[in-house]
Amino acid sequence: MLRGPAAGATVTVWGIGMNHALTTTAFSLDGYRVAKTLGVVRGIVVRSRSIVGNIGAGFQTLFGGNISLYTSLCERTRSDAFELMLKHAQQLGANAVIGIRYDATEVMAGVTEVLCYGTAVFVETTR
């Protein structure tokens, strides 16, 4: 199961809250049934690397291993795309998102689009 950046956290839009625990890469949630499918939702973020970040990352590449400046940028970008997707789902009246996926495309040199998408659903407990 995929959980957002703060597992158990709730994002609220227009008074509707969505718990990150009700997000998954699977197409079902244990203990819940899909009462209504609301459609595809997405969050899109386009980011570029700064010149300062590129210089710092360039120094990190000299020593090999994890390039933490880029790792941090990628993680923040994915997190932002995830949060935007949740907000889109809430605007449709969803309380869960299933089938979550990520995609990334280089728009131009140094500029990348990150897309987070899934199916917005309204779920009810089966217990």
C-alpha cells in the first residue's frame, strides 16, 4: 500500500478530509467497498533545478553515492504532486484514491514534469 508523505495525515479541502491511509497503489482497500467511482484525478508539478543546486550536486557527484540534493528535490516534487492529486480528488467528493501511479517527463533540459494520478472513489466500511 502506498501512503502519502505523512502516513495517517489528513488533507482538508472545502471541509472534506482525506486520510492518507485511504490511498493505495492497489485497486481496492481492505475493509472498505467502493460505493462510487468518481473518475481519474491527477496532480502535476513542473520543476527545474537551480544553478546553486546544480553546483552543489556537481560536488556531490565527485564523491559518488547518493546525490542528496537531487533526492530531496525529487521527493519534494513527488510529495507536492501527491498532495495536488488528493486535493483534486476531494474537489470531486472522494474520500479515497486507488490505483495511484507516478510518471515523470523531461519537458526540456533541466525541467521535469511529475504527474501523480489515480482513481478517485467514495468508499464505505464493510465491517
